[in-house]
Amino acid sequence: MINSGGPSGQDDLHQAVRTAVINRRAGGMGVISGRRAFQKPMADGIKLLNAIQDVYLSPDITVA
């Protein structure tokens, strides 16, 4: 399953993590993140990408 993001906005970190959790629980192996990470200051973009990675590395989030 490939899940591609949408436009950058105010609640990007929350939305990106929510999308990643839904994708992971549905059996997805990753998400595409572009504008949500790269249209922000570098520190914020890195925080967002690390949060997405954490979803896929967490043993607590499994297929629903």
C-alpha cells in the first residue's frame, strides 16, 4: 500500500503520524512525504520524518 500525502498545513505532524498509523495497521510498508516535511524549517521537517519512522519501527503498532 502506498499512501501519498497532501498539502502542507498547520497540523502536519499530527496528520502525518495519523496517516502512518492507519497505513501501518492496514498492512502498509511506508508513506510518501514531501511537502509536509520539506516546506518547513529543517528541524521541523526532520521531526516529522522521524515521527513517521517511529510508527513503522514500533512493535506496538500492528496490523489491525
